Amino acid sequence: NQTSQNKQVDIMVSIRPTSQSNFRLRRKGSGPNTSLLSTINNSLNNITYLSRLSPIDRLLLLFGVSLLAIVSFSYIFLISNVFSASSTGTAANGSSFFGSGVTDPRLSSALLQTGLSKEALLRRGGGKRISHLDSEENAVALDIISVLECDALQEELERDWKGYLDGVKLDEEERNKWGALDGGMGDEAEGGDTAFGAGGPGWDDGVPNNFGGNSGMNNNNNMDRWSEGGEGHGDGNERLDDFVNRRRRRLMDEGIGGLPDFDDPHETMDMMDDGVQGEWNGNTYGSDLSDQYGVKLTARHLFCLAADALVLPKADAASTAGTSSASKINNPSIHCDMSTFEIRESLLNLWSSARSQMPVEVITKTLRLVTEQKESLRGNEVYIWHPKDDEGTKGMLRVLNSGFEGREVYNFDTEPADQSHDDLYRFWDLPPKFVGPNKLFVDVGSALGLTSMLMAYTYPGTTIVSIEPASPSWLIQNINYRCNLSHEKLQYVHPILAGVGTKHHDDSDSMMKMTWKPSLTTATRSWSPEKEFDFAKDIELTVHLRTLRAILAEATPDDLPLGTPISVLNLDCEGCEYNLIPSMHDTTFNSIGIIMGRTNWGYIPKIKKPSSDRAKTTHQRVCAHYNFAKRCKECCDFPDLAVKPRLKSGNSDFDEANSEPVQKTVAEVAGSLCDGFDEWARDSKLHDIPDDYGWNEMSAFAAFAD
């Protein structure tokens, strides 16, 4: 037994594998295992220590090594970025541990040292530090860059500028080719015996030419130059037609309107004789090339400039090479001086104020519509920002410049004044007792701020409160104030975004819907006909209404003594007088020196009119003031109402120095204005509106006019 046991042990020992890992069961007929895992496993078997580990132990070891490698790589990557960012001398062209990469110029070295990725920093606003701005202004500038997409605007501006320069070169090439610069159409080589230009006898010799016709234009101005057949072939205009057609196509592609009738020889050749200096329906093609196919800057560019995020291109030797038109090239510019710290800071503050009071889509839409135009305001050179083709601004300029240097006098924007209105109070000619230091001028419905600007120029030291309900107009008027008024004058102008409403119980706030039209910025109202609303351009607004008392409490600055009454109140607010006037306390109303403006009962559709009782209170109060009694037909409802005497103005010829002003009634002041009043009152339903339901309806439109 003992012997058998020893043999059994020997047998067991002999068949015991040398390594547990070498013992593998193989399927019958299977070949060697060549998988990646098997290859790795066989390699590990050759390592003394690892060959003794179980498969699970080996797997755990492999996982630990992989984790260590990942952590090490991440740490080295982070350190390399910190080193790259700290190398300020090579920040623009430096490289990291793992390769060369240009550092984004918007990212400061201090921000890169935080360890956050570039993408994360850019998502947080770029972290740009503008050296001349403090932290708050810097934050506002970054918001402008983000909202207005100033980077994309820069690229767009450069493309437009390149296209403009290409247009200048093409225009010069065409003029040189056809001799238009010398008033003609070519040279002798192009025309044969004669040329329409400097190369030959010209237009006035009447000598036969070879432009396909048989004669030119003689001294008797015979239009034989547009010949048919004759010695040549065609109608005599082939070369001219080729040039004109190419010019016409290019101008049409560039959207230039008011082109001449190219089929009319007189008009076409007048254009050619003038080169590119002719005026077509008010469009000056060539005198200011940028106005036609150049670069037009909007208020969007203005704010990107204020944020130091835009560079305006300029013509240089390289961009004007091969052309002699460099002197005619107008570099894009904005008169609003961004180099002035006060203006830049003021625009950044305006942006912050606008962002807190206006939807961002209204801001961006408004800024894209508005451009800068040079105007005159009674001898003051101003650069007014307003939408293109804004008839409201044009009309307001007509009114404010009335009578200046022989210009026609207007009562309203489209209503020329007659001799019977020569003694109206005008903004540039107010009695001295109502303007100047410690006097308050309130402009209700101030639109783009032109009236308030004229007051600031004409009466220095007068405190001006400019109230505008439409946020787009409020934004534009603030741009006009900041870009035109000096820092000293600006301290006396206080723009307020609000509509004037009535007090509801104990609450001074309410709301109303209105429409704002970029084609008529002086007509923001709640009763525009719905069919006139342009959904592509016009904006429907929800307006915050406040009482005048609440507005003045906010706007009246420390430069006025407490309780200062309104010296001059201008009411040009498309019907808000029916909210404002009835809600005023008798003492407050009676303290007003002069009320200017007009009433709108006759213009408001019946479906949107306020009650006749509200109208009566309003009309009876304002018609006691001279301008209303003189020009508003509603005042004829009170023929015996006493009107405040017309006081002597500062600059007018109206002279009452030798006698006390005589008080008159409405009938005496209005005169022939009251003819036919009874019929007008019936047609306009002056006494027939029972309540305010239509007036307070929450709609910006009159569904139909009646």
C-alpha cells in the first residue's frame, strides 16, 4: 500500500502543469488563439512576476495603469496651457507643449491662466479687456459685441468696402474708355472721322461720324446725332448703347433709383457729359460715391465703434492702385466722435439703459434702420440719425426751419402757414420770461428729439424734459442728443421713455398698444388704420403709461428749484392730450406759462375716439392758450372762452411794448377758422361719443376708418 501511494504521488506530480496559466482547454480541431487579448496575455506570461497573477489580477493592474496614464496626460496638458498663456511676449504667435497654435487675441493672459479652455472663455463673453474702460463699461461693451455681432459686422463692412473700391475702378475704366471725363464718348480711333469727346472735333462741329450713323450734333443743337442708317450701319448709337447698357445694369444691380430715361438722348447725354456728377431725382451719383454704391454706416456700426469692436476701412495706396479717383473716394466715417471719452461713455450708458427697457429684437431692428444725415437746424449744423425716407423727420425739419433765411413757414409738417398765422408762438421765438435758467420746457411726444435740440441750442440753461412713448424713437433721439449736443448742453436734457396716461385709482401706471413706423416717426399712436401697417418694417409696441407728475418727479434734476412750474409745454403726441390734460390739477395746469401743439380729435377714427366729456375738458383747457385758439378747430366749441394774451416774443416783430396785451376770446383769435364749425362737429362726432371704451381698447389699430 505504501508503495502504491508513492507511485500515485509521483504520477500526480508528473502531470501537474508548470504554470496554472499554461493549462488551457482547447476545443477539438481548434488552432492557436491569435486574438489581441491572447497575445497580450502571452506577453505577460514572459514576465516573471506577472506570470504568477491570476487573470482578474492582471485586469485590475491594467485598469490602474490606464487610469494613471489618463491623469498624467491631463495634468501635462493643463500645465502646458498655463505656460503658453503666461508667455505674454509670444501670446500672439506662441505655442503650447503639444504644438503651435495662435492664441485668440480676445483672450487675455490673465484669463488663460485660470485653466479654463478657450472655448469656455469665449462662451462667457471673450473676457476682452478694453484698456480705457472701467469694469462696468467693459461689461456693457462685451454685451454690445455679442448682441450686435460686431465680428460679423466687421467682415460685412470689409466686403462692402472692397465692392465699393471695385466699383470706383470700374467706373473710371468706363469713363476713360469712352472719354466721358472730357465730356464726350471716345477718341478718333474709336469713332473714325469724329469722336464724341476729346479725340475729335466733338459734338458741336456737325461733322459726319462713324458711330454707325451719318452725322453728329451741330451748333444748332439738331438732334441728328441719333441717326437711322445713313452711311453707317445701325442706328448710330452702338458704342454708346454698349456703354450705357453696362452702366444701367450695374446701377440697377446696386439698387440705385431715380435713373434717367436711357432711351431719351437728351437725358442720357446730359448724364454722360457730366461724367458721374449729374443729379438724378436728388441722387448725386459721383459727388458722394458712398451715398450710391459705397459703404453706408448704420447705428449698429456706431455702437460697435463705441464698444471698440469695429475698425472703419480707409483707402490706401494699395487699394487705389491703378486709378486716379483716389481724391473722389470717401472713406466711411461717422461724425459722432468716438475719440471723445464723454461721447463713448454716454453711448455705453445709453446701451445699458436701452437693454433694460427694450426687447433686444426691437433694439437690433431699430439700429439697422437708422443712418446719419447732415442737416441744418436754424443755422446749427447737426448730424441727425433717422430711418431712411422718414417723412416725419423731413416734415419736422421744415417746421423748425420755417422762415429761416427766407424759407417757407409751416404750421405743421405739410401745412404751409398763411399770413393769419404769422403771430403764432414759435420754438425759436418764445417770450424771454419762459426760457433760460430755472425754466422748464416739457416736450410730450418728442419723436427723434429735434424740437428739444433746437431748444437746447436757442435757449442755453433751459431744463428740457423730453417724453417719448415709442422705444425706437426714444433710442434714436438719445443718439441724436449724445452725438450733437455738447457735454454742457446735454446736462440740461432729460429723455424719458414713457407715454402720458391718467391715474387709475391709486396707481399711476397703465399700458397702451401703439404702432411705430420708420417711415413716419412723428406719428406713433394707437389709432392708425390697420391696413396701413407694414409688417416688414413697422413695430407694434406695448407702451408704459405714467402720469405727468410721476414723470416729472423722476426727470426733474437738481438744477431746478423744487416746485418749478412748467414754463412751456409742447403737446404733439397724437392724442395723448386727452389723457394728460384732464388728469392735471387746476393749480398745476394754471401754472403753465405757454402750451404749444395741437389737438387731434378730427383725425382720430370714431371707433378709437375718447369720450366727448373727456374731449370737452381737454379742449376747454388748452383753448385758453393762444396757439390752440388760433389753429385748432375744436376750440370753436367755446367761442366766448377768454384766451391768454399773446405776449411779446424775444426775436419777433410783434410789439406790444407800448400797451398792455389785450385779452381776446376764442372767436376773436380764431376768426375765419370757425366758419362751418357746426357741420364739422357733426361729421367728427364731437358731442356723440358716450364713453372711453374705444379709446382704452387694447389695440394698436383702428380696425376700420369711418
